[in-house]
Amino acid sequence: MTSRDGFQWTPETGLAQGVPSIGVISPPTKISTSSATYDVIVVGGGYAGLTATRDLTIAGLRVLLVEARDRIGGRSWSSNIGDYPFEMGGTWVHWGQPHVWREISRYNMRTELEESFDFSRGVNHFQLRTTQSTSIMSHEEEDNILAAGLERFVNVDGAMGRKIIPFPHDAFHVPEARRYDEMSAQDRVSEIASSLTPNERASLESFILLCSCGTLETTSFLELLHWWALCGYSYRGCMASLISYKFKGGQSTFAIKFFIEALATGKLSYVFNSPVSSISDRGDKVTLTTRDGHQYTGARLVSTIPLNVLNSVSFDPPLGTQRATATNIGHVNQCVKVHAEISSKDMRSWTGVSYPFNKLMYGIGDGTTPSGNTHIVCFGGFNNHIHPEEDINETKKAVESMAPGNMDVKRLVFHNWSKDEFSKGAWFFSPPRLLSTSLDAMRARHGNIVFASSDWAIGWRGFIDGAIEEGTRAAMTVKGELQPAPVPRSYL
Ligand code: FAD
């Protein structure tokens, strides 16, 4: 099936919108009667919504899943073009991510992972292009340069951040942590700039921007410390957790397992292609209205609508001031992720940074396609932002400029997350002060509406793991209210 989402370009076909994905659900509607009252309505079929839907249907509750798109997965989905999975959004997972790993074990997918990097072949080097120079170095030198900059960056306490965030799943455990949420990444880079070589600085800044895809000024230093803590306070941990292990068949092979399990309970109704326009909570029931005028009611509603688009839905009674303010501020991630299939087989072992002049700044060899081409994945951010489909020649040039002479582009594949009306951005990354002022408000319920999203998870916030954490939390909350646990009795 082909989704409306995503774009691909080849010299032969030109630019085309819509790419195939096993995450597209057909038929798009399965509903007994539109006037039924459900136990729970879940809005959004990303990992938070899929987890909540599955857990609630397994508990025997009647659930209606309402999704704006034609597919499941939200910000994590893969397109299988020519039998090769291009990851359009969320990709990498790790066994150190507790919620995601629980699900990988549940679906027996432990052996379905593969490594992105393969440093055994061809052009086996790192290419660092800055405004001043181009350096070619080994991957070991690449590690040393980035580790040196990163360790200086995070070492605010002489303990590599361990004293500031001793519990990664409780980032504000130490009150002083709030001080670092006042700071931007730029503030911290300025503090250590005199101790960095030009290559260390370019490498560090491009890595920070790869994490936040904002600008150095709009990136919360505390959130970077939080990522560092989650990754075990080490450079190696960051590489392993953030960018190394992915599903051989693509993210949609994982997401579909949640959906199929929910469906098998017989308790699931769903409507895709149905953007929600308003949600009203009258105390005894919640009524949802879609843009095309359909109304559905439930005893509870789980909203997984992302932070950056929450203000596109009207709530009655209106959302509280602090949540509304947080929604209007939003997160800062405007990642531009572009896949390129290139003819050079040797580039499989290449990695590169082109910063700050290029429209894409970070690239790695990520696989070999069935036709024998190398798959390169490139990232850009808001610091040098493009809408890839608006000028495909500029996008192609940005890929070519990552490694001039070595990028003979045969295909481009991407999803424009910035223009996507159901996300308006990529993974959550906080600007300074948003977390310390608004995290609790973003997580709070609103009458019979429970909010669940990776955007306000506690642990791996902004990751697939965080979405599953939140879907689990929402399901537990709702289940606890609609199905109070039986009082344990002793027969002794
Ligand atoms: P979403 O997936 O956004 O789900 C919300 C759902 O709500 C969507 O399906 C949306 O269509 C729907 N919706 C929105 N508005 C409405 C409406 N009005 N009516 C009905 N439905 C609506 N994470 C990792 O762990 N590893 C990675 O490598 C990684 N890389 C990433 C790369 C990119 C480019 C992107 C975009 C994300 C990446 N992430 C990664 C982050 C991860 O994808 C997200 O954190 C996670 O998928 C979010 O899940 P969610 O369910 O909270 O939100």
C-alpha cells in the first residue's frame, strides 16, 4: 500500500509524493456504529497511541483509535521501496531503552536488529568539511575528536554530569539541574570554546545540532545532559544508544505488531484519515469531532497529539494556561532527514560532517540496497533549514556536498516533518526553560482526557521508548479507573 506521506525522487521519475509502507491500514475504517459510546477513545496511532490501544483492548475495554493519517507509526515509520526499508522517522533502538526493549522481547524481535555502521568496506573514513578545511581521518580519530569535545561539554561537575543528573529518569532530582535548563547549548559552548580545536568545535556543534535539530541558541543544555545521562554518561554509550541498531525490516514491522495484537482482541474499532478538530469533556463522557463532522463518544480519551500541533485541536473546557503556553512555545526540532541511494559501493563505510555551510550536516553509510547501491542517510536542522521537496536540485546538491565527487545520487527519499500538519517537527527537543516550567503541566490530565506522548516522557523523552513509556502510563491510568483492581483476598 502507498501512503500519502513521504517523497521520493529518481532522475527517471522526478519527484513524487507518497511512498509504499506496510504501515498503511486498509480498509481504513472498522467500526460497528458511529454512535456507539466507547470505553476509551485513543487519538493518534504512533507508538504512544498503539501501546495504549493494545493494552486497553487486552484489558477487555472497547477502544476506538482515531488517526489523521492513512497509516500507523506517527513519527516512526518505514517505506519499503524496492524491498529496502527507508526509515522516514524514528529508527534506532537499544536494549538500554527499557520500554522499547520490553516490546522487542514481547514480539520476539531480538534477532530482527542489525547494525547501521559497517566499517569493513570501501571508503572507510570520516570526512570533516568545515568552512576552513576538509580533513579525512580514520573512524578512530573521528571518535577521539567528538569524544574530546563532548566530554568537555558535559563535564559541569567534575563527574561527567553524574552529580547533576544522578538518576536519568528523574532529571530534576538535583535542584541545581534547573540552572542548566536556563542555559542554551550555545551558552555552554561559549564557556568551553577556548579549550576546543576548530575540528573539535565543528564536530561537537554538529553533534549537538544532530541531537536537537534546532539551533545552538534554542537547544536546552539540560536536555543534552539528560540524553548524556540516559546514554550511560559516555560517548560510546551515545553512539550505541542513539545511532547504531535498527530493525532489518524497518520500523513499520515493529509498529504493526502492536496493531495486530490489539485487533486480535476483537475490542478494537478504528478510523484512519480522520483528523480530530475538537474534543469536549462534559464530565460524564468525552465527545470527539473529526474535521469531516463525525462524532464519537467515550468514557475516557487518551490524546497522543504531539506538542507542536496540540493547539490545532480545540478543547472544551479549554486547556490550562501552562499547557497552552507550552504548546505555543513548542519544541525546537526541525530535523531534515534525507536518504540517498548512491552508486558507489565503497561508500558503505563512510561517515561525514559538512558544517556549518551545508544544508545537510551529518551523514553515514547506512546499508546496501538490493540493487547494490549504497544507502546514505543525511541529517540537517533548523540552523540551515530546507524543505527538501521545494528545490530537489538544492537537496541533491546538499547530499553531494557531504562528500564531493563520491555521491552519484540515484534516488532520494524523505518525509518533510516541518511541513507535516500532524507533527510540525521531528522528535521532541526542548528549548531552554520549557522543561523546568512546563513538564508537569504537559503530563497532567484534563478531566477525562489523559495526555500521552514521547514529547513529555520522563525517561527517553523524544524517543520511541518514551512514546511506549507514555502509552503504558495512559493505559494504566484509564484501566485503573474503568476497571478497578479486585481487592486481594486471603484464603489462609
Ligand atoms: P507520534 O508518533 O507523533 O504519534 C502521534 C499521532 O497522532 C500521529 O500518528 C499523528 O498523525 C496523530 N495525530 C496528530 N494530530 C492529530 C489529529 N488532529 N487527529 C488525529 N490524529 C492526530 N526515536 C528513536 O527512539 N530513535 C530514533 O532513531 C529516532 N529518530 C527520529 C528521526 C526522525 C526524523 C523523527 C521525526 C523522529 C525520530 N525519533 C526517534 C523520535 C520518535 O519517532 C518519536 O519520539 C515517537 O515516534 C513519537 O511517538 P508518539 O506516539 O509520542 O507521537
